[in-house]
Amino acid sequence: MSDVHRILTAREIMATDLVTLDPEMSIFKAIRTLVGHEISGAPVVDREGAILGVLSELDCLRILSSDEFYAGQQQEAGTVKHFMTRAGRTIPPEIGIYAIAHYFLTLPIRRLPVLEDGVLIGLVSRRDVLIGIESMVRERANPPPPADLIELARSWSALKDR
């Protein structure tokens, strides 16, 4: 019979169609990329796909405090690597949704890179966790019927509890 108490993993809830940024990209091009894709942050990766950090909207706001911005030298304001948050907490693909929620509750982060064998394979955001919770609640409320006919017969049997 289906396990209605199955816990979703990062692999099941992560986004895999990622927008990634190059560390040498102009910070203004990166801002245009985030705004154009309507995302609040993106992983920064090297040529081999190893994660170097994450550039968030908050990181981008730091441009306002740079000397170059106030001097009117926006083109020289720097690259993504100057403003990104260095790689911090990452998670493996098999970690459960409860552990992921714990990280979001205890750390000041909005997204967690998912690494497998040191390579970025996805990203889990707070919203992905909420969608996963909703999915688990729906699954528990409407469990799928047993795939096995013997299990189905047992579940319908009036004698099963005797």
C-alpha cells in the first residue's frame, strides 16, 4: 500500500531549470538577468559547474553603497564576484523536506543549492518547500489506491481487523 507519510526530498522539490551567473559578469548585467527572469537570486558557478556563491537581490542592493555608483562610474562598478555571497550552506539531493525547512527557519537564507558529487544540480527555495508541504498534505488526504490487487482486497476485507 502507498506510504501516506512519505517525506519529500530536495531532489523531488528542487528547481532544476536554473539561471546561473558567471563570476566575471558585470553586476548590472546580472541585475538585468535577475529582473528579466523575475527571480530573486541565482547561483554563481565556475566553468565546471562548481558553485562559488549566490547573488541575491539583497547583494545587488549593495551596489548603492559602492563608491563607483556615487562617482557616476556605473560601468566600472564591479562584477558578480564582488557582490555575491560566497558559497555557504548547500544540501544533498536526498535530504528531507523537514530538514530543509529547519535550515530556512534558522538561517537568514532564501534558497539552498543542491549538490551531487560537488556539482550544482538544483536549487530549493522557501517557496519550493511550501509547494512540497502542500503536495504532502494533498497526498495524505487522498492516498492513491493500492496497486496490488491482494492489498486492495485486504483493505476492503471486513475481516482484516479480526
